[in-house]
Amino acid sequence: MSAFNSFKGAKILITGHTGFKGAWLTAWLKKIGAKVIGVSLKDLSELSHFNVAHMNVGIKDYRLDIRDQNALNEIVVNEKPDFVFHLAAQALVRSSYDDPLETWTTNVLGTLNILESLRLLDKICHAVIITSDKCYDNVEWVWGYKETDALGGPDPYSASKGAAELAIRSHIKSFFPNDGKVRIASARAGNVIGGGDWSQDRIIPDCVKAWSKNKLVKLRNPYATRPWQHVLEPLSGYLRLAISLANEPSMHGESFNFGPPAKQNQSVLELVEAMACHWDQVKWKDVSKLEKGPYESGLLKLNCDKALALLNWSAVMDFEDTVKMTAKWYSDFYTDQSMVIETTNAQIDEYITLAKLEGLDWAK
């Protein structure tokens, strides 16, 4: 029996449940049989994975700004969740330059708000607060960042995520004792790809939106390398961490990186070339010398040894399978949108099967 069956019947609050990762997490937990409570902004996107797959059916679907402390408090107090996954964020580096204030208030104040709402609970609850791999002060080392490395970053997005981690650490030490009813841990992951991502200025959505109309996609930073991983990889880590929080008091206050092996660091161009192998009509252009955008790091790696040692978690998909599964989802979407939920559930099943083959205990 999978460890994740512990979520069956549990009340699980997800902030950002309509977003890219949030929608996949919602689908997975609904599939398990959890009672999902979602908190997100109003989603206006017609392409939204959450909307197209009708994920609102069978869950409690609240729409509000995570910065609205009173409204958030009311939901948490009334719903009394058993688990919380905080994913709501302003998640785009380039957007953080356009509106740094919104980025800071959403990512830092929003995180503080969920932590404050957890202080009001008088019941057992386990919360995983998700930040980002970009929370580290990235000096572009060739080795991976560990959870104990310095936090921060030069751009507003990275700095806000580093600050969010400091806020989490401070609140845990100040207000959530080790013998308390609420246990909290933070999770750091990024450069996630997979079906259902339609975000602006992300390479996979840029490609499929352009190629589906036989248009050219512009590569702003083709030689930047990232630890690309399928969306189901970090989600399995978040779920595994939540189970560990429930079973092991020592997990309270810990932080974990979730990412692929170091060898899976690939350039943007290599990702586009791999994706092109699964698409009929493709074309792209390197505009890095023509369009000078705001600063974005060129090299980023994570060290995930801690997750392997303490959670028995590791990524299970190689780069080729990650791209193949991603392309399949978008291909099915453009073929028949009514297939989206079937494709989503089938890919969750496929991923669990791969995890079993790798011997990961959560999948047994």
C-alpha cells in the first residue's frame, strides 16, 4: 500500500490550486480520495489545466487573494485542514521586474499570512510551504546548492523567495514549538515542466503556443542551464515530506531540495531540441544578442542528497522521458481537450509505476 494512501479522506488545503503545480497536485489528491480545499485567485485563462479538466468538481473551491489575511484566516479556522500545501505565489522572474511590489507582497506577505493562519489552529496539522530553487544566493557554482547555503538573489523574484524562507524559519522558531500540534517544513524546487503550463515567458508554453500556430519561438537565453524536471517529481516530494511530517517530529522546521540528478542539467536550447522531436512543425530563433532582457541566472543546480537520505526520495524520470511525457500531454490537449483529465490521470499512474520500479517506498 502506498504511503500516500494516508491522504485518503484527509482534509487538504492547497493554496494556488489552480496554478500549474497546484492543478496537478489537486488531480493527484482527488485521485487518492482526499478532501481537497483550494484557495486561489480567480483564474481567467481559457487554457487553464484546472478549468479544462473540470477539477472544481468534488472539491471546495475558494477564490481570494492570499494577501487577504482575514479571509484566509476564516477559511483555515472553519475548514480545519489536516494538511496544508502552500503553493500560491507570483512565480515568474521576468514579471518580478515589471511589478516587484506585487512579487514581494505575494511571496513574502502571502507566506506570512498562511503561517499566521496556522497559528489559529487548535488541532494537528502538517504544512509544507513551497518556495523555489531560486531562493538561494546564486553565484553560479558548478555544484548544487544545499539547504544550508546562503539565501537571496539579485532579482526581485529570487530575493522574495529567499525572504520567504527566512520568514518561515523565524515563524517556526518563534511560534511553532517542537511539541506543538502544527508541524511545518519548506520545500524548494523549480524549473518544472509538464502538461498544463501556460505561463508567459516559460520556454515550454512559449514553444507549444507558437508551434501549434506554425509560428517561430524566440529563445532569449538558449545556453542557460537548468535542472529540468517533470511536475510530478517535486509533487511526489511534497507529498512524501508531508507524510514524514505526520510520522516523524524531527522533520518539523526542516527544508528540502527536490530536483533531478546533476547530469540532468540541460540548456534551454537542448530542451527545445528535445521537445521538437515530438512535434510536427517547429522553428526557433536565438534572439539573445538582439533582445536584452533583465538579468536571469545562467547556471543553477540543486543538491538533493538530504531528500534521499531522510525521505528516501529521488527523481525517477530521465530527461528524455520527462520531455516525452510533457509533449504527449500537449499533443492530447490540441487533439481533444476532453481528453485532458484522462491524460493527466494516466500520467500520474505512469509516474507511480516508474517510482515503484525505482524502489521508492512511497510508491509501494
